[in-house]
Amino acid sequence: MGSLQLFMFGIPRFVRDGEVCHFPRKKSLALLCYLSLQSRPVSRDELGMLLWNDGQKGRANLRRVLPSLRSTLGSVLQTTRDIVTLGREALWVDVLEFDHLAQPNSRLLPAQLEAPNLRLTDWQQAADLYKGEFLKDLRVGSERFAHWRDEQERQWAVRIATLLHNLSHALFLRDDLDAAERYALQWASLEETEEQAHRLLMQIYLRKGNRSKALEQYETCKKILGTYDLVPTNETQRLYEKIARQVRLSPGVRPPGQKRTPAPRSSADRKRRSLATWNPPPLPNFLTPFVGREDDIHEAVDCLRKPDCRLLTVHAPGGMGKTRLAVQVAEQCRQDFSDGVLFVDLSAVPENTNLFSALYLYLPEEYREHHGGKSPEEIFLAFMASRCLLLVLDNFEHLTSQAWQVTSLLQACPQVKCLVTSRERLNLSEEWVLSLEGLPYPQELSSSDNGLLLSRYSAVQLFVQRARQNAPHFAVTDDNRDAIVRICQIAEGMPLALEMAAAWVEQLPCEVIASKLEDQLDFLESTYRNIPGRHRSIRASCQHSWELLTPEEQRGLSKFSVFHRGCDYKAATTVTGLRLAEIADLVNKSWLRTNARGRYLVHAFIHQFLWEQLQKQPVLAQETLREHAYYYAEDLKRIGQEFVGHSQKAALDYASEDLENLVSAWEWAVQHQNLDILDAMCQPLFDFYRLRNLFVAGKERFSTALRALEKQGALHEHPVYNRLQNRFAWFVYVTDDFTQASALWQDGLRRAEALGDTLEAAFCNHHLGLVSQHQGKLAQAQVHLVQAMQQYKQAGTAYHVALNQKQLGYVTFKQKDYPRAEALFRQCMQTFETVGDQYNIGVVYTYLSDCAYAQERNSEALFYARKAIEFATHTGNQRLHAFALNRLARSLPSEEAVRVYTTITMIFESLEDWARTAISYCNMAAEFINLEQYAEAEESYQAALSIFRERRDKRGCFFTTFDIGRMYIKARNAKKAHQYLQDALLQALDMGEVPLGLYALSGVGEICAALDDWPHALALAVFILEHPETQDDARANAEAIVAQGARKLSEAEMALYVHPYPPTHYHRLIEEYLETGTFTLPQAAKP
């Protein structure tokens, strides 16, 4: 195969041996382009969806496209029944070459651009590769491909603009003016409204002595901006005025507009940053167009580009569009900050929350966990200390008491700037303020102003746009234009007021809307003679609509403020006391809105107004909160019965939608120590968090309740307190603290027995059995589970008996009593099927798969694994899905199994189930060993070890270390095998676990056998077999060594070597091996 080149900048083309190849179908070229940018095998289903918007039909079409592509590419294109892979190493691709040459991919600061080690030659080669937009004019009739292409185009356009920014400025600073001009012109043509490019060209021409051309460049910039209804910024204007006055810039002056920041980071800073590579989440993606605010955006951008502006607050009443403006400003400033923009929505953060407690949640999860012993403030400031970033803090008004923390942030992070949106100024000495007013609107109306002319005003645009959402055929006409202008004038262009007014167009003529607004807004202040004198606030807009309601409506509407993220009609009618018809009327008046599922929602601003109205009536407020708490407690109790029933998924989805209301009810009960509500919610809320895999949130919820109740010492022995503690213990257990969980359940068992609470005592015994099983103490586990079984039967709860049978069956399975284990699983399965507990049916199928696999009934094991996957899919439970996939993987070829274990690992990581994440890494390593990919196996083992060490799981560390040692036996690396097995022995000694030490010695015996050192191998094997504390795994290894020796040695040799050490030599033998790497043979075993 000769040289292969793919060009994707500009008109795409594929060149082989210097000749352009033409494909019979555009989709062949599109397929090649897509594959060339994927660093992974791609499924046929994915390609079918991409190019034909249909996975199945796409596969059929793909079969027609691939042959022509394969004939052109040869062995570079590899296909299987399900996968298509492109060997990128044999293909030169212009965008990949560009990516390699154009590093770094962020705009550099002036001081960085002066560095002597910049790769200017590489940058110039990269710039010359750009021939136009990505895949220009390549259209294949697929929306998905078009979306992918457009997104790629956007990304590459940003990359080339960044490169041209860096390259042209670097050349200018080195006085290479011709090259700087060339690339600055390319930059200006790519981003024609980017004033930095135009200013740089003006400086280049000035330094060349061509003042007239510099002035012409300003006129060119001004003309281009004018086509977008923009004007040059003050910075560009000042540069123009300097040139016009014949003020020549000295060679050392940098281009205006470039952001000056502190000195570049030191190498130590860069090293620290490399420890936690991180890209901030994307900015919010709004679904409605942004209207107006061009001048405000440019003012904010110019302000943020000033070196002495570190904190800019966009300040305005509610409803002025602060968030939308901030996002637009952040988009335009993104390239000024090498680490991008972090947008933080503070609207959901409680009022008294420490600011850093909210901010640090946006940091990488692994970084937070690695520094878990520090405070959120320390973690966040350390992470941001060396970053050049714009931090957008949205909806700050309820956290102004924490404003001093912004000062702390800016002091600790010299290259971070803050853009804050708030209804209230922060009142800090370093604060710059941009006060927003309403959108522009006509101050006067002449007879010649038609709808087209009026639409130039942003306020009119917004009103008409929102009106058409309510009445699609709405338009500006001669009949309503005066009224529309009047509405905009009375509202002073306030966006939310305009939206609320537009909501009425379906019911009222614009003249009536204007009249209603005018009657209530006579206190507004304006230069327009028909506008009253005082400024209207968002509160006045709400107050106006509020006063149109009857007292009964006001009373009912104010009660909506106790709901969080909406409610359904049952909750609305029960808590507010309004009838459905009355609620529908409130929807029509824009106080409420409904979503596709029929839930009633309240805008955040209106919610705050309504809450204030409710607080004016303290008795009503307390009654409403109490009614809300009791309603959701009863609702959860009702729906919680379905958490283990036939409608399990629907019930869990229902609770998920109302989770914030449920939490609010729970917190009210905690605050008021209402044990009735806590008792009613305890089990179903526990089940919800458990079945939704929300372990961390569940742990926090129950922990908070316990802390509150602990303040009342008399409640310690109350049955409700005990139930809360025992459920809390489960979340402690599932997050890998077995010791604490066991202690809590032991305490819970004592309390339950003292209280005569049989059901709770059974709950504790059941879970103590669970802990013992995970610790490998199977006999102890069985004792607890048998006790729990008796207690559950005594309490007469068949479902709990089934849960206990399930766990007892698994312990029995671990004891290798497979027939009895299967019998227990089938007994509990009958109960789960009767009740309709889809989750536990799926779990039992995974256990049945284990039993079948252990008895070498592999087809049956595979059947059960697939059944478990079906139930996992049906319930949507990711944890069950991972369990089921784990059973499926062992029946697959190793290459496929690695992919499945990768998926399993990702699931457990997302659930923060670290113990099972580590186990999945170990399973993946075992498959790599089967493939003889030992480097990949060790990498997986080391990932598991890292987790076990972090979780202080000594047993997990031991078994993983042991497995690495055994891996090196297979890899024929005796030195490393000895190293890891010695480490495992040390760990066993540290834990005081003789059975684990014997297991490690069985590995040493395997090394000896692999080296044909049969005297030592057999002496160890017999010692292990005759030791009273040997367990099954060590015994199996020892038996395998003896069987292997019997096949290789004569009977006489076997008789000579098979002489064990006395069991009392356990410690002596290990110590000798650790010191010398070997051990003295028993006298009779010496050859």
C-alpha cells in the first residue's frame, strides 16, 4: 500500500500515491472521514445511525458502502461482523497533523509568547494546513452526520483561531512583520468581528511605517462591525485616535486588547496542574434565542479584559436577563482564559451554605477524593491556584453574606477572574459593577414606523417572539403597534415583564394588556412624558398580577411556594386547597406552568415572591409546611409499597420526580422531631436511595437525621432512632466501611432486643451476616442469617424471609454446597415473583448463574446471566446491570470479556461502589492474562490496588498483590513473582491471618513448580494440605501442585520429596523465605 493522505480542511479529498481518489458515494468519503478521527473500533450500529439515522437499516446500507472503501484502503480498513476499525497509523490526516503541530490549544499570554522555545515553525506549518472550513460542502442527507460535522467545524475553527492568535502575536513581538501580517490577515478573515486581529494589523502597519494603511484597517473593522449593528470598542477607538495623532508605538509595546496577567506558571505549577487535568463543564445551553444586549456584552467583555478588573458583578433586579447575558459574555471571553470558563449555578444552594462547599463540587471527583481530609475551601483554592480561568457565579443574591469568600478566592488564585450575577451588589472594594437596564424600546412612535422598523428594538423583538409561543400567528400590525410600544415603554424593556405580558395575548388584546400594566405602574420614572416617574421593579410586576387575584387565590397560590421543582395535581389540590379549575386559571395567568408530564411548575423568581407572601402569614406558613410534610410522608409510604412490587420502576421514577419535595418533608420532620413522619418515611426512603444507587446521598440524609435526634438524649433508645441508625449503617456498609457498619448493627441488635422489636433485630442479624460474608467469615455469617430467619418467621413477614433466604443461599454457595444453595435461591425466587420484586428476581438469577457455572453447567449459567440482564434493563438498575454483566463476561472470549469488564468498571465507578470497581479491574486483569497481555494486566491490577489502598481494604490489597505474583509466574518472571508474593506474605502477617499466609505460600509453591524445583514445591504443598487452618483456595492450589508433580516425577521421587514441615514451623518458614528468598527443606525431603 503506497502513501495515503486524507484532507478534511476545505473540500475533502483522499489522495493515494499522489492521485486524488473519487468514491462512487459521498457516504464512503464521509465514513472514511469519521473513522479517521476515532481512536477506537466503531460499531456498525453506530455508523448506521450516523450516516442513515437508523441502526438496522444503516447496517444493511453499510454493507454496500464498505467494499468500495475496502478496495481503496486495503488492509488499513479492518471489519468484523459488528466492528469497523481504521488503522490510522498508515494514514496521514491533515487535521490530526494540525492537532499535533498546533500545541498548545489555548491562547497564550504576552509573556508566554516571548518565550524563546516556542515552536513557531510547527505553528506556521499548521496554519498552512488550514484550507477552509472542515469538510466543506460535504452533505450526505443525515442529520446526525451534519450535527457531527458542524460540531467538528466549530471546534476546529476555534483551534485555528487560537493558533493564528498565538502565531501572529509571537511573530509581531519578534518584528517578523511580513509573516505576522500574513497570519493576522488569515485570522481576521476567519474571525471578522474579532477586534484583536484588526488591532494587531493596525499595529503591524504602523510599525511598518504605513500609517494610512493602519487607518484603513480601522475603517475596514468599523465597516465589518457595522454589518452586525456593532461599533468598535473603546480600546480599538483609542488605538485609532493614537494613530490619527501620529503617535507611533514603540517596538516593545504589545498589541492592545491582549490580557495582561501575572507571570506564567512555574514548572512546579505546571507539574501540579498535570496531576488533575480538567475541562470545565460546558456553559448552559438555552433553547430560546438570546435577544439584544450587544452594548452591555461589549462593555462587560472590555471590562473583564482590563488587567485591574478581577471581579465584575452584573447587577440588576430579577427578570433583567443577568444569566443569559453572563453566558454570552463568557462565550466571548472564553479564549482569554487558557483554562476556560467554569459556570456555577448557585440558585439551588441553601442560603447559609459556605460558598466553597458549593464550588468544590465542580472539581474532578478523583481530585476531591484524593484530598478528602481537607476542607472544601482548601481543596478548591489549591485546585484553582495556578489556573487561568473565568469563574461565573450565577444567582449570588442569596449568598451575599458569603461575599468575603470571593475576596479570599481572588487573593489565592491570581489568574482567576469572577463574573457574578446578583440582584444585590457584593459591596467589595475590588468589585466592578455593570448595572443592567431594560432592553432598548422606542421612545417615540411616528406614523411611518411599521412593524419591520419596530422589530429593530430588542424589547419589541422579545415581546413578539414570546407572544408567538402563546399565539403562533401573532404579528405586529397597524392595529396593535401602538399598544405593543406602550407595553414595552411601561415595562421599560424588562425581559420578564415582557414575557409575562406576552403570555396574555391569547386571551386579551394588546391595548387591554397595556392598560392593565399602566394602571399599576404609575410610579415608574422615565424621560418619556407618558411614563410615570418611578422605576418599576420585578417585585412590582409580581405585585401587579398578585393584586388581580382574589384573596382565596392569593392564599392558595402562596402555598405553591412550599413545593420544590413543582408538584402533581394531587399534591397541588391537597396542600393548597385549590380546585383544579382554579389552578388552571393560575396557569393561564402565567403564575404556574405545566410540563409534558402535567406537573405544575413555578418560575424561581415567582417562587421567591410567593414564599415572601406566605411568610407574611406565619400561622398559615406553618400549617402549609406541616400539610406538605404529612402529604409527602403519606405519599412516599403509599408509593414505597410498589418499590418491591410489579410497578417497581414506575414507582421509583415517580419518587425521583418528587425527590426534593420528599427531602423537604423529611427535613421538616427532622427539624420538628416529628417521629411519626420519620417512622413513616424511614423504610421507603431507604429503599428508594438503595434501589436508585444513591448511596452517598442516602448516607447523608440519614446521618443528618441521626445528628439532629442525638441532641435529644432521651430519643437514643427510641425505636425510630434505632431504625434510622440501622438504615444509615447500610449506607456505611455499601460505601466500604465494614467495621463501622458492623459496630452500628451490633448496637442496633442490642437496642432492638431490649425494645422487643423482633423485625428490627432480624434486620440487624441479616446485615451482620452480610458483613461477615464479605469478610470471608462464612460460619459466622451463617449463624447471623439463621437467627434472622427465625426472627423473620416469628414476625410473619414472608418477603423478608425471602430476602434472608437469598443471602443465606449465597453464603451456602460460598461454602460450595451448591444443591442447597440452589434450593434456597428457588424458594426465595417464588416469593419475589409473587410480590413482583423485579430487582431481587434479577439478583437471584445472577446467583443461579454462579451455581450453574460452579457445577460446569455453562449453557445454563449463560441463560441465567441473560435473564438477569433482562431484569436489569427492565428496572433500569445500573448496579444489577453490572452484576449481570459480570456473570455474562466469564462465558465470553477474553477479548470480548475485557470490553464487558470495562463497562462494568465504569458502572461501579459512576455509583461510587469502589470495592466492586476494584474487583472489576481484577477480573479485567485476569482476561488480559488469558490474552498474554501482561502489561495491560498489571495496569489493571495496579488500578485495583490503588482503590483498595485508598479505602484501606487490607484483604483487597492482599488478594490483588497475590494475583499479581501469580501473573508473573505465568509470564515466566520469577523475580517479580517472588517480589509480589513476599509482599503478600508481609500483608498476611500484618493482618495476623494465618489462612491468608498459607494462601500466599501456595503461590510460592507454584513458583517453585514452574522452576521445576520440586523438592521445595512439594514440601510446601504438603505443608499447606496438612495445616489445620488451610482454606479452600490454598488447598486447591496445593493439590494442583501435588498432581502436577505426580505427572512429572517418578513414584520414588515423589516419596522422597513429599515430606511436610510441622504446622508449628509456619512463622519460621515465612521469616526464612522473606529473609533469603528460599527456605530449608525438611530433612526427609532433601534430594
